[in-house]
Amino acid sequence: MKQINLTLPYHPESFADFAPGTKVLLNGVVYTARDMAHKRILQLIEDKKELPFDLQETAIFHCGPSPARPGAICGAIGPTTSSRMGPYIPALVDAGLRVIIGKGNIDQSYQNYMTNHRAIFLVAIGGASAVLSQHVVSCETFLWSDLGAEAVYRMELRDFPCYIPL
């Protein structure tokens, strides 16, 4: 199996057509977003308001971390099902997002949209959330703490394992 290292920000000029099944070790700052956070981000885009982070410089991780144990950087960071976030993909990609991390597959039309805009979808393995949390260097609530588990968290990842979906 081929393996690549990918450091954010991921620039479209470095886009490559990675083979399905390629293991990616991701490094850099990502922001988590689940259903409610996506709705709020989309509303900001539709209202032409400035986003609280630069989508071109980061990735969106479909995840809601669990509370950290004492002494831990974060709790489990299991990815959530990405197919629910599919309808938000075109607006996010149009706003500059180039990397999305999630679980499962997204509709082929959204996958094609991402590919046509030189963006990539990466899959994190569900059920391995405790292991995945070992690749988090820092984690903090960043935005919309009123959403609880669906708040946006800012995470710095080191050698975070994910894959180009099959």
C-alpha cells in the first residue's frame, strides 16, 4: 500500500490524483464540524460574512471529540458519517476548502465536485477513536460552544492516519 505525508495547507497546485487505498499521514491544523456547525458555516457563506477561519489553510474534520480525560489533550475523536454533510460540500469547496476528513463515503456527485475543484476527501477509520486521539497535538473549543459536542474544535494533528477512499 502506498503512503504519503500531507501537510496542511494543501494547495491546489500540488493536487495529485491519489490512488484509492493510499494511506495519508496528515499534519497541520484542522477544524471539526458536524451537522449544526456546517449549517452555521453555510449561513455565514450565504450571508457573505467573513468566516472565522481560512478554509484554504485547513481541513474540515467531520468529528465531535469527546471530553478529555484528566491529563489528556482530548478525548476520543471518532469521525462521524460524512454522507450527511454532502449538501454543504459545494459551498465549502467554492469558499476555498480543499481537504475534508470523515467516515464512510460521500455521494459520487460530491466526490466528483471535489475532484473537479482539486479538493480531496479523506477517510478516517471509525471505531478507532482512542487510537486516533493519540495523533492530536492540541485541541480546543474554537467556535459555537453552545453546540456542545457539535461545536467547532481547532485541532493540530501529527501523522494522523487516513485514507483515500476506495
